[in-house]
Amino acid sequence: MKFLRKLTVAILSAIVFSLSLAFYEYTPSAQQQADVGYFPYDALFVLYFLYSIPIYIIGGIPYSHYVDIYFEKIKFRNEVQKYIMYFLIYIAGGLLIVGILLFISLLIDGDVSGLLISNVFVLGVCASLVFFHISLLFNKVLKILAR
């Protein structure tokens, strides 16, 4: 049951993250230049979704599972302290997962110089925080529905 919950959160996170990136990268037709190829919004969404969903499933679900196991043992004084700790741990998780992916890319290609590494780390942090906040929201909705 817990895995199904995490899987749902991962899929929702990938959708929100992909929609956000597609919105950021989309060029409206009024601003498009002649003889330049542009992707439509839905193609950008599908492209970002196909790249992000495996990362959320392979990296995000296990990381979130281990964070939950570790923090079940810790008692926090209040919810704000707990939120701040989770927030920082998920930032570290985003950095860790992106670092592992860059290392794998380095092993496969032998070079990561073509990547804007700082931007890749920022995207990793944003993706992990999207996962964290959707997880919070999803858990609140489940608690409300359980009443």
C-alpha cells in the first residue's frame, strides 16, 4: 500500500514537474521567429514527462522510502521543525540523485562538459521539492478522505 502511494505521488510529481518545465520552455506563436523550429506545448510536456518519470520512480521513490523509515524513529517538537528537516533532506536528495545521474553519464559518455551542471542541480532540487510537497498534499487529502 505504501509503495502504491509513493508511485502515485511520483506520477503526479512527474506530471506537475513536466507541465512546469513545458510552460517555462514554451515559446508562444506570437514570439516565434520565421524558419525556426519550435516544439508545441504538448510535445514539450511529453518529452519532459518521459525523461522525468523514470527518475522519479527509480530515484525518488526509494529515497523517499528511506527518508520516511529514518524519520519515523525521530520525534519532532513541532510540525515546523519537522517540515524544515524534511525540506532540507529532500534538497539533499535532489542533489544526490542528480549527482548519481551525472556520474553515470560520465561513466557512459566519458564527458559531461556539454551540460550546464549548475542548472541540472537546480532542476534536481526543484524536482525533489515538487515530490516532497505533492507527497504532503497527497497525505493530507488521504487523511481527509479517510474521515
